Amino acid sequence: GANAFLRDRDDDTLTTGRAAASFGGFFSRTSSEVAGATLQLNDGHVLIGGYNRLAVGAEWLDGDTVAEGLFTSPSDPGTVDPGGLSSDNETDRSTLGFYLQDTWQPSDHWMIALGARYDDDEVGYDERFPEAGNDDSRDFSEVSLRGGVTWSASPAAALYVSYGEAFLPPTVEELFSFPLFGSNPELDPEDSTTLEIGYGGRFGSFELDAALFRIDSENEIVFDPFSPLGLFGANVNGGESRRDGIEIALRGRPGHSIRPFATATLIDAELLHGENDGKTLPLVPEERITVGFDLDLTEGVALRAEGLHVGDQVLANDEANEQQELDAYDVVNLRATWRPGERKASGGRSRGLVVFAELRNAFDEEYATRGIYAFDFSTFVNEVFLTPAPGRRFLGGVGWEF
């Protein structure tokens, strides 16, 4: 199988932050082009009395972005004067990945999977204004391994254990784009390992999935406001952290007109380095719970209602856990979908025209999705700053499924 895509996008963005009254805002005009492709070859055959499936693939991605920016006045940070160019730069990124996965099913009750992936990621930056000499590039490559074993106790229940590795290179913004305000060209990629034990089963008209997991991360990229690498701090590799948790998902099986669902994720996230060893990791809620239902009506009309609860979170830059936490919040979302003349593809998926309308944050709740404990330029001391979430909003669209 193979696929390819080409994407062209233009954006105009005006940003005004907590220092807008002192330094104004920033307007950026960007144009980006990205191309990518994926190729996968599969082979299935009998191996030592069982069925074996081998998958080999390659992924390629290449793109560049041209960006121009200018500062707005502190007295009127929301007004843009297009005549005063403050920055002009171009970034490019190319990614090449190769992967191999082999799945062997020696019997109806057992399945063993092993895989490996190689990634090479190259990031380049060229600044034409204001600092023509600020151009550089970095190349990152790594091999990631994964594996797992599944035991099917019956056609309706299975247990599994899996191990996986992940690799995340830094972005061009984290590396180069803001040399005085946080970028650090010496950053290393983030690495993580995940160990998971889970269960999946069916009973009656419901499906249940549950998993215990541990994620160990190292070299996570965080912003250190006290780093001497930048005027007001810099991005740094922040050491090790651990996330222990449980995920549970219960949902109604297909074929019923009303299908309730509920998911819950409980996480204990800790820092594992330095003076804050054992403290809670910022911006990781201890619980995230969703409940709702899908309802199929006549003539291809379907409704979905869901309620989301997100627990308290430690503020960004508060690794010492000394400030008041970001408050928990609850949100209700609604969605209606219409598929006129709904048809089923050979694989069971719907295809054809789809029209949808959504009501997000239906009760217009006021809450913040992010908070940071950072330096306030107006008072010259650290303060708490919150990122408010949008209020009630309506969305709609038309698509084609095939």
C-alpha cells in the first residue's frame, strides 16, 4: 500500500501576551509547503505451524516555511502596521523513517509481535533579518524498538503485555528561532520507554479495555526561566520523569441504536531528578474522565453527547509545587451528524456525504487549560498567568467519506 500528499498553507497570526502593555504584540505572516509519502509492503505466510505477517515500510516528509514578523505598539498592541518588518526567516525540515514489524500467531490463543524503527530528522534555519548570521542546522537519528505478547483466553477476552520506545527531536523554534528568548541549539531529543499490561474483552452489549502503564522519559524539553542561555531563560533538557497510570474504557458495541461510553485515565506523574525529585510533574492532571453516549436516529442522523472532567494541574515552571494548582474543570460537548443516503463500504465503514454541527462548551463554562508561574515585566516578580479556554462556540462542516 502507498499514499502521498502535498499541503500548502498560509497563516496570519497576531499574538499578545502578558507583556503586551510593556512590549506590544507580535504579528507573523507564514507560508508553508509540505510533501510526504508512505510505502508499506506486507507478506503473510505459515511459519512453524502458525500464521506469520511481516510488514516493511518507509515514510518520507519534507517541507519549508517562510515567516515574516513585526512588533506592534505597546499603546495599541492589537493594531498592525504592515510597513515595519521586524523578522524574516525560513525553516526547513526533512524526515525519513524505516520500520519493520513481524507478528507471529503460533496458535489461536497466542500472538507475538516484534518491531524496530529508524528515524532521521534534519532541521535547518536561515534568518535573513534582523540577524543574517543566525543560521544553523541539526540532524537527529535514532533506532526505536517495540514488542509484545497477547494471550487470548477466549474469543471474547485477551490479556497483553507490551514494551515500546519513542524518540522526539526538538522543533526549529526550540532550537533556533528565538536566540535571546528561549531557543537553545544544543538541545538533545526526548526519549521515552513505555511498559504496558492490559486487558480487552466483550461481555453482553459492552466492550471493556483496561491497561496499567509506566512511561519513563529523559531529556524532556522544558523552559528554564533562570537559564543563562537566554535573556529571560531558555529551553533546556530537563532530566528524567515518570508517569504511572491506569486507563479504562467502556463502550457499547456496534449494532445498537444507543451506545454509552466512558473513559478514565488516572496518572501519578513525578520528576526524578535534582532538588525537585519526587515532586508532581507540571501540567499533568491526576484524572481525566469522559462519559457520554452515541445515538443513531432515522435517515442517517446521529447524535453524540459527552461530558469531560479534567483534574487539578501543577503550574508550568512550578516544579517545586509551591503555588496554587490550576483548577479542575468540567465541559459538555454536543455533536449532530447527518449522512444522507448512508452507504456502507466493503469494510463496514460509512462512505458518502456527511454534514455535521457541534456545540462545544455547551454551558459556557469559564476555565483555564494552562497556567504558568513566570516573571511579570510590570511588577518584576513572578506571578501566575492563566490561558483561558474559549467559551460556548458553534462549529459546522461538510465532508465526503470514502
